[in-house]
Amino acid sequence: MKQLIIAFLIMTMAVTIVNAQKTIDRWNKNQVIAHRGAWKKNNLPENSIAALKQAFKLKCYGSEFDVHLTLDSVIVVNHDPTFLGINISKSTYNQLLEKKLSNGETIPTLENYLKTGLKQKKTKLILEIKPQELGIQRDALLTEKVLQLVRKLKAQAWVEYISFSYEVCKDIIKNEPNAKIAYLKGDVSPEKLKADGFTGVDYNFSVYQKNENYIKRFKKLGLSINGWTANTPEAIKFLISNQVDYITTNEPELVFDLVNQAAVKN
Ligand code: MG
């Protein structure tokens, strides 16, 4: 009987360890982040659900997208402050439904986007909070609503945050301390980002080229390094050879090819 109990305990422990390992290791292990989804090669609309799904299909580490707040406080996914000519911040969500993306989709809400992301467990959702035309109070409201929705849907493990607004980033660090958060603008030193609680940096690749020791300093501080938006072989190879953690790109297929080529050479 005693032996049986011991065997049962060992089995239970083994299952627990395997499950924990699965949780830790589940995300795709590569450097590729599809910028506004993987849209270009298949001529899909940027920031569409179809482009997000294509990033899953390509097995990207992450799929990046941008969010804005409508006049009636619905969070929608779109790059520009206007959606097919309609000003998002001055329109209701229903008004935005009057126009459709080229593939027939309506403007995705963040809720739909997150729910689509939650159906898979391999590609992260890289959520960019866009500074709002209506000012910093609107930025704060958008940030608060984004964090609320991510919590409500239990999507915290899927989402990483980025923004050009330092204030938005600091708001996230304060209110969601376990979240991964990187700053986009390129004008803050590695040491300050570390001191302010960032987990990573996401600068245009040219910032790393101009500041030759930045990559070394970010690595030393333990910040993850992402470079945007690398679309040419030269820019992509620069980031690969400097062994950055992530490459944000409109050309995810090309980045996969170049990463594989570099791995063969080494
Ligand atoms: Mg973006």
C-alpha cells in the first residue's frame, strides 16, 4: 500500500512538472514580430483579424497592433487616428461600422482581437497604445480601459505593451507591474528606462545604429531589445547580427528566411 502511495505521489509530481514546463515553454521561440499583423504578402488589411491569424499561421513570436478609443469609449484596432477617412476619437463605434476593410471585415474591437488571440497559445499579442488626439486625459482613459479588458478576459499572459507615450508606459508599469512593457520613441537612455521599471526597449533600428553602445548597455541591464520596423535585408541583418531579442517587421517571411540563413552560417 505504502509503495502504491509513493508511486502515486511521484506520478503526480511528474505531471505537475510537465504541465509547468508546458506553460513556460509554450510561446513560439523566435525573434519575429509581425508589424500590424502579417498582412503584406497576402495583401490583407493591416491590423485586421485576418492579418493576426496569418501571424499565428507563420508561427511568429508576436503580432503587433495599435489601439484607439472611440467617442463612446470603445477600444478599436487601427493604426491611424482615422479609419478610412472617419476620425476615430470624434466618432462612435457604430459610425465606424459604416466603412469596411478591403477583406470585408469591420474595424476590429480590442475585445475581438484579444478573444481571437486567446484561441491560440503560441503567438503573443504586442499591444501598442496610441497617444490620443484628445489629449493626455484620453490617453489615461484608454490605458485604464485596456488594462481592465485584458484582466477581464484573463489575457495577461498573452499581452505585451508598447507605446510612444512615456506617460502611458509609466501608467502601465504602475498599474500592471507584472506586464512586459517597452518604450518606442528612441529618446530615453538605457539606464533611465531600467530605473523607471521598463522590461524592454523597442526603438527604431536606426537608433541602435546611431548609438553604437546602446545594444550592449540594454543587454547588460537585462532589458529585452526589439527593433522596428526592419523591412529591408540590410536592416534585418543588422538586428540579427546584433542578436536582438525581437525584430518587428512588415516582412515576417523574409525575417524567418534570414534568421535561418544566419543560423546555418553559424
Ligand atoms: Mg504600431
